[in-house]
Amino acid sequence: MEKAPEAFKTACTRFIDVERLIKTAQSDDRSNKSGDGDSDSVLDKELIDLLGSAWKASSRDDEGFARLHEVGQIAGNRSSFDVRNYGFKRLSDLMRAASDHFLMERRDDKQLYVKRLR
């Protein structure tokens, strides 16, 4: 991702860092052998802000929870956001890693919901 010019990444509808995908696949192989998770994944302030702003733009219930799927769609529409660029396979995995900032729960309708904590 460091090699791609910022203007190119911005111009793309969706920019996926292939080098990060390779690293993620390799770490998955190591994780399966050692049992470790995605501990080397970086959740920077920019990512937390993007997810927080997507949560804020989502439809929320009275308790402040929004459907995780909607938050992911909004984040993807606002940038070239892709969880694989951060070393995760699914948005729910990324949100679990960001548990200091977001609360996630599964409800009776089998959907995941997320709430911003900070």
C-alpha cells in the first residue's frame, strides 16, 4: 500500500492492497499452526474514525446500535475501505479487534449489531 500513490488510491472505487492480502494469508497459515490471532494488525485512528463516521451515518436503534452490514457498506462507499487491507477476513473480526471503541452483539434476527463506545 505504501507504493501506490494516494491520488490513485483515492481515484479507485475500491483499492485492495495485494501485498497485505499475501501477508494476511501467510499469517493465517501461521495462526492455524500456532493458534495466534491477528495480533500484528494495525487499527489506526484513521480507521477507527472511518468506522465511527459510518456508524454515525447508519440507521441506529434506540440503544444506539446499527447493523454491522450497513456500517460496512457506508464505510466502503466513503473510501476504498476493505477489511482485508487491515489483515482481517471479515468486518466482524475487525470490529472484535476494535472492542475498545465498539460494542458488538448478535440479536435474535441472527444479525450483528454494533455501537460506538467512544
